[in-house]
Amino acid sequence: MNDIPTAVNPLFLLTVRCAIALIWLYEGLWQKLIARDTYELSIVRQFTNSDDAALQLMSAIGTAETLLAVAILSGLFARPLAWFQISILIVMNLTGIFFGNNTIEQPIGLLIKNMPLLLCMGLVGLYGAGCWNRRARSNHE
């Protein structure tokens, strides 16, 4: 008896995809590009030798996270993009924890908070983009 569903409601997958994109938008566009969050900057500063370099690195990371959100919303390459996100999130978390000179005060909390996000990414990785993705529209036109 196989309890793993072979399909997931496409609207649910769209909702999951939007939630993931909103997290990347918040982390990238808001935290790193607009608000220039001091906590985020303190983490990035551990990997540079000046405040200017830290701001530039934080801007680059924020831009990449924002572009990732746009890619997720497009629905293109949803499965490989989901697995890529999982890899990136794990690498970013572990890099901050092990090489961030204790700037991440609650490393276990960080990992626990990211578990639901990782599971959502895994859902998209397993089942695809769901409805309203760019590829589905172009196939019907």
C-alpha cells in the first residue's frame, strides 16, 4: 500500500510557491535591499573586511534572493529550482552558523524555523509548480 500521493492539488502548489517567494522577497528585497537590517548586516560583515564591502555583499545577496523569488513566481523550472533553493538555504544557514563568529545567536532555532520552508520547497521539488506557471500558459497558447 503506497500512502504517497501521486498528485497534489495545483492550486495548493501555487499557494506553496507564493509563500516561498514571499519569504525570499522579505529576506532579500526588504531585509537586505530596502531596510538594510542591522542584524543581517552583522552576519554578512563577518565575511568581509570593511563596512562598504559588507553592504555590497548584502546587496548582492538581497538581489539574488529577490531574483529567486521572481523565478519561483514564474513557475519555470520549478522542480530543479526547488532543489536549488534547498541547497542554497542549507549552505547559507550552515555558513552563518559555523563561520559567522557567533552572530547567529540561536542556531538551533534558525534550523527549526527553516524546516517548514524546506518542506515546502521539497513539495514543489517533488510535484512541480502547480497552476499558473509560465510554462503551462505557453503550452496552451
